Amino acid sequence: MTWAALLLADPSPSLRLLVLRALLKRPETDDEVRELRTHQEIDPFVTRFLELQNKDGSFRGGEGGGGVLGGIRLTAQALMGLGYFGLGPDHPAIKRGAEYLFTHQQPDGSFPLVTQGAVLDGGMVDEDVKYHMIPLQTALPLLGLAWAGYATDPRAEKAFDWLLSEEIPQGGWPSGRHADQYVFAGGYRRLAHSKFGCRTNTTAAVSVLALHPTRRKSQSAQRGLDLLLAHEQRQAHALGFEVARIIGLEPPRGGFTYFKRYDVAQVLDLSWRIGASLEDPRVAENVNFVREQQGAYGLWEYARHPEASRWITFDLLRSLTNLDQEGDWFSMEPRTPFQAYPKKPKRF
């Protein structure tokens, strides 16, 4: 039995629709595609989000779903999932959710740092106001909007401009700023080959840029991805975590720890969207690593939530299908082992 038969036998019409569209290249006029679109409203993966929408358009957290987070974070997370399933900006729930987010957008295009739990659990920062800016404050809400089809909305474009203005000169994004000074990232999320770069904030920013039809090919997106590829951590237990979280099976908790795990499936998704090719040995080695994890029936198993396995399989197959053998991608990063907490040289 092939992966196609297993994926098309899944009870979720949204997953079957994604497989037909992205992997089997069925047109929108295809009878099966049209039928599955009408069944999405009863898909348990979809209704799980829809049932959590409030009257003002925001979303609340379900059981184990990050209940301490504020409305901005939870709404952004719901829009990520609904957008991933294939629901677009014309869907009433997505429209209300997007408008809720835009009502919190600030004049400069950013989203609040702490109001409504925009960044950190509970919507709080250190009492001594350590951070005056954290790229996540805008990257996470914008990620929800981009997945939901609002990447080119003029209000979202303004948020993109703000996010790009916070890129550090050597590429990537920092943990944040205190006044005009960058704050160092904790070792576990240090960005390889970068003094102030933060892997969590850079992953968020690059993920947003990768969903924009034109900005995904920008120098900022390519440079950010190049730095993420330099991390070179391949952990089987983290493979597919981001997909599991987007579809609502993993809780969306975490501020600076939001992208703590280095998920090779997520990196491959970013690679094909931004234009990295298999000519880059790091991308090729990620592909080899992924293929080594594939099961006997063509699926990638996700032990924490087995029901996510077919979704992760679809996502990985889409990435493997779309990665080019060669292209215009060019890396500037040396291949050096990354250490979260490098040992300091002894004086004697």
C-alpha cells in the first residue's frame, strides 16, 4: 500500500483535499476536489477551531491549548490552522479573526508587545522592562494572517515593513531591544554565526516571509534561512512538531521557547518556499535524514500524537516534491558545529 492510498483514506476531508491539490495536482474543477470543499465545515480538525471563536472574532484556548495566552496569540494560532487546512480569507470565521487582529495593530504596523498576551505566556515581561521590542510581537500575529491569506493586505504589508525594519545588520532577528540596545539570546536559541541573532525570532520572521508571494524570495528571507540552516540539528523526535502544533494537536505555549525545537520538517518547508535547492549540502542532508525516518508504508510516524502522522507525511512529501535539484540559491555560511553553550577557553 502506497502513501497515496493511506493519505486518501484519511477521515479528514481537509487532508484529502490537500493531497489532491498539492501532491496529485488535481485542478479546482475536479469533481472530488469540489466535493471535499463542501465537507470541510464538518471536518473535526476544522470544527475544533471554529467552536472556540468568540463573538468579537477572537479565539479562546481549548483544553490543554494554551489557556494562559491572550487573544492575539490564540487568534493567530487558530488562523494558522484554518489557513493550513485550506480555508481562505473569504471564510466568515477567518474574516472575523483577521479583523480582530487588525484592531490591535499599532500605527507603525507592529502589534502590542504585552497586551492580550501578544508574545509571552500571560502577556507579561520582566518587571524591570528588559524588552522594549521583541520581533515575535508582530511575527506571530502576522504568521496567522499570512496563513489565512492576508499576506498582501495593506495592513499586513505594513506589519511586514515593521518586521523587516527590525532585522539586524548581519541578517536574522534579535531577541529584542532594550531602548536602542540589542539583548543577547539565551544559548539554547542562539542563532548560529550571529552575535545577537535569536533562532526563535528569526524562525518566526522567516516563516512569515516564506508565506508572502514576493517577499519570500527577498534577500532578508534568504539570509535568515541561511542562518537557520547553519544550526544543523537533526532530532527525530522533533520531526513534524510544527505541523502537529498548527493543526491543533500540540499546544501553542511558549514565548521565546515557541521555536525551541529545531524541526527539520519545518526547515524543509521553508527551504522550498524561499528557494534553497538540493545543491546546498545542508538541504541535501536534511532530505537524507528525513528519508531515513520514513516508515515501511511510506508514512512518517509521530509518536506523541499518532493522528498527526498523515498530516506530517503530507507536509514532508510536499516539501520533497517542491525542492529543486539546482537553482539560484547561494549560501554564505561556513559549516561549523553549533554549540548552544560553547566552552570558554582557559587562561592557563
